Amino acid sequence: MSKLTEHPFAAWIGGLAAENLVQVDGSRNNDIKLRGLAAKRFALGVFNEQPLLAILAEDRPAIQAIRWSSAALLINRDNSDWIALSSKDVRPGTPVGGEPSPMRLFIPVQHHRLLAWKNVDPKQVLHIGVMDVDKEKGLPTSDGSPFMNLQAMIFFNPDGPRARPAK
């Protein structure tokens, strides 16, 4: 097994890609967009009046394996809403020398679902926590505190494909 497939995030993305749930874009293939059922692995919520991205417990090692540096809430970008997690350098450990390897993970959100944060302070914190799914009701639930907090910017685009900072 190669070191790449041993990395929790690479293995997680590889599993999603095998199901055709990932699209890779960007000039250096550094933009990863989740598609279809991959979005069901996430839920939105609120923690301390700020956005919370809840993930399945089994996905936590993959998400934590990357040093995320920031997040963005993209409202009405390409006729969708997205949460984007950004890393300045995804190389494992503490890289010394060489070119940084940035990456962004785009998580699709139901269109207009992020509108609740459109008019709040554009500099927010995105909390990331673990969710469970209520087996009887099928609804996501979360207990406890988030395991990660990222500085987040909010971008609202009322007109088309190019986003701009919210006012």
C-alpha cells in the first residue's frame, strides 16, 4: 500500500471517487468538489450562533488529517450553495522546503440553505463537529462541542457565477 492511500483523507476521497461522488478541478487539480450522495455525509447546524458543519463520526479522521486554514460559505455560486474548506498546504507532517500544496474541498449545500448567514458579520467562525443520525427519525443530531473551528468568510452572489464578499 502506498503512503498516499494510507493517508486518511486520500483514502476517504478515493472511496468517494470510486462511487463517482467527486469532481477534481483547478489548475493543479487542487479543487475537490463533492457531488450527489457525498453531501449527505454532512449537515448544517448552529453552535454559539455561528454556523456548524456536522460530519459523520467515521469521516472525522479524514477531515482532521488535513491542516485546514480557513473556510468560506459561498451563497448562490454557480446556482448552488457551498461550504469550502481551504488548506494552504496539504503535505503531511511539517513540510520543509518545496512548494506548498494548497487544496480546497467544496461541500454542496441545499441551494439557499446558507441564506440565513448572508447578512451577518462576513468574518465568522465555522465550527466542525460530529453528528449522529437518529435511526427512528432519520434526522442528524449532534452533542458536545465542535472538534475544529475555522475562520470563515461569507460570500453572497445575488446575480451569477462570480461571488463577492457579503455586506
